[in-house]
Amino acid sequence: MSEAQKTHILTILKGMDAPDGKGDVVSRAMVSDIFIADGKAFFSLSVPAAEAERFEPFCRSVEAAVAGIAGISNALVALTAERPAGSAPPRPEPARRPGEAIRQGEAPATGPAPPRKPSPKPGIPGIARIVAVASGKGGVGKSTTAVNLALGFAAVGMKVGILDADIYGPSIPRLLNLKGKPRTSGGRTMIPLEAYGLKAMSMGFLVDEETPMIWRGPMVMSALTQMLREVEWGELDILVVDMPPGTGDAQLTMAQNVPLAGAVIVSTPQDLALIDARKGLAMFQKVEVPVLGIVENMSYFIAPDTGHRYDIFGHGGAREEAARLGVPFLGEVPIEMAIRESSDSGQPVVASDSDGPHATIYKDIAARALAQLELGATASQAPEIVFE
Ligand code: ADP
């Protein structure tokens, strides 16, 4: 279904003259990955910065044309361009209005993330938004989700970085197959490493993964501050932060001190993990960081030989829990050999099999998280009404 829709979109784009008169955008390789979920199509067109204004009306025409395709109700076409430092990054418009369902038939009793005040914490120049990926306990697939989520954001044309804040057990070097130490620029700031289009920074680049590190409270924050502020991230639309697992003091300090636009919580369906996930949720609520939603990882297993589905950990717990807690449910990821193997060999599935079924699941989750971020941004721009 969606493959045919993608081909249809490309055909439409091929038939449209670009406003600079230099031919269609498909032949000129200006179109990003096309991602379709819940009847909504997302993609971006990369144009020279100076042409952005000229292409704006063209994007709207493309959106209107794409929204006419059977099964697509809505399209979101972003422009990506080389931007001069400090200018606003291209951002998708709100994907849905507050109160609208995430997906037909799975309307959350939950509703959107509640409006929040803008974060008073100083932002990081050049980074438009920072999103934490957290879990109540270790081993639930938080880092795997963080990496694939980051690649899902990149697939719609965003500039994305990933910061491994899991200083106790940094796994981003392994997940992205990155080795070597970052170079420094001018002896002070570090240049992040890059893989699959993501800029990445991890304590694991600086210290051997096998070296046990002992961290005391203030050191944790100082290491994190350095990785955030003394790294040349450049212009990023989103920086994904892979948090250390759990909800202890170190995590609370991070959640409190990093200017987070939102947090994604990863949980397995087991009860215990959900109890831990609830603690994670409470932690972010305490420091007024909007929870963009819960991801259920290792949700179910499809036997490759028989195609039978097994709900190993008792499937669906996270979805119900999300509804009960009033936070959005972002999606479920099956337990899958391909995810484990690709992840552990440093070839995350969204990059190594970008059109495969698992990549689609992660891209879908990324799109929902983006929609929640947009809702938060719109809410925080709204004037506050004060009753005297
Ligand atoms: P955490 O960051 O929560 O400790 P990781 O992302 O490191 O978890 O994942 C723990 C292990 O589980 C890794 O070996 C990873 O490849 C595997 N894993 C994560 N998600 C899945 C999944 N959906 N299916 C199969 N294996 C997974």
C-alpha cells in the first residue's frame, strides 16, 4: 500500500516544474525519504538556502497534490536548506490539533501532552530541540530505540545529533560502530564523530568501553555539560539524548539541568518495567519536561518459521498504562533477531534496512514524537491567560 503511494508521490513530483525553472525535484535528487503513517505523508525537499522563499509556495502545492492521493489525507513537506548560523531551522507544522487521535481507532483517552511553559534553562546555541530517551531500568532497549528514533528524525530531512548520556554504560559507540577519539577544535571544543548522517558524542569515545567508571554526583553533571556545550554540534534540528537508565539522582539532575523539549520513555510490557516506567514519567513531570510518549519495546515476537505471534512479555501493557497515565502511546516494537543483530553490529535497522518493516515502525514512532513536540511548541507559544 504505502510503496504504491510513495511511487505515486514521486510521479506527481516528477510532473511538477520546480519554481527555479531547472527541472523537476525528483530528477535533481532533492527529495528525502518519503515516510507515510496513518494517512499522513512526510518528506522534505533540499534546496539552496537562497531559494527557500521561492520554494515555499511550491511546497504548499506539493502538499495539496499529495493529499489528493487515495489513502493520504494530509501531507507535510518541509524545506531543508543550508542555513546561516542562528536562523530558524525548518520545522514541520503541527501534525494534528490538540484532542485529535494519534491514529484512527486508537484515540487516546490520553489526549496530547499538556501545554508547558517554555523552558527557563539556557538553550544550546544552534540546537533547536533536545529530546531525552529514558527508561525506568536497564536492558529494555532504550539505546537501541534512541538510535533508531534519531535516524527516523533524520529520514524526514532533519539535522540530528545523538548524545550518549549513559555515562555508566555508554553503548552508542557500539550501536553506531564508531571507534576512535573525537578531534578537538582549537584545543577546547570537541568535534563530534558521525555515522549514518548523525553527529554523535559519547563518553565511550573518550574512555574504553571496558573501563569501569566511578562517577560521583557533581562529576556526572560536569561531564554531561561538557558533552552538551563543549562539542561543536553545529546547527541541529534535534539532539537526542540517550539517558542513563533509572530514576536516581543523576537522572533527575540531568532532567533538571538540560533544556529538554520533551522525553520519550521506553518500556517492555512486563509489569515491573512499567512500574519503573511510571517512575520515569513522574521524574520528568516533576521537573516540568513534557513526556512525548511511551514506546513499548520487545512488545511481541513473530516466529520466523511459522509466522505465529507470541506475546512473550504479555503484550499491550504499555499502551494501557499510557492511556491510564494520560500520556501518548508512540508505538510498539517487536522483539526481533534482526533488531538485535543490526543493533549490536553497529548497523541500526533504520539505516541498514531503511524500507523494511522494523525501520517503518521506528519511523512511525519518530513521526508521532515529532507531532507531540510540535504540539508542545505551539502550546508554549500561546499567550498565557492570567486571571486576577
Ligand atoms: P538499554 O539501553 O535499555 O540498556 P539496549 O538498547 O542496549 O538497552 O538493548 C539491550 C539489548 O537488547 C541489546 O542487545 C539490543 O540489541 C537488544 N534489543 C533491544 N531492542 C530489541 C528488540 N526490539 N528486539 C530484539 N532485541 C532488542
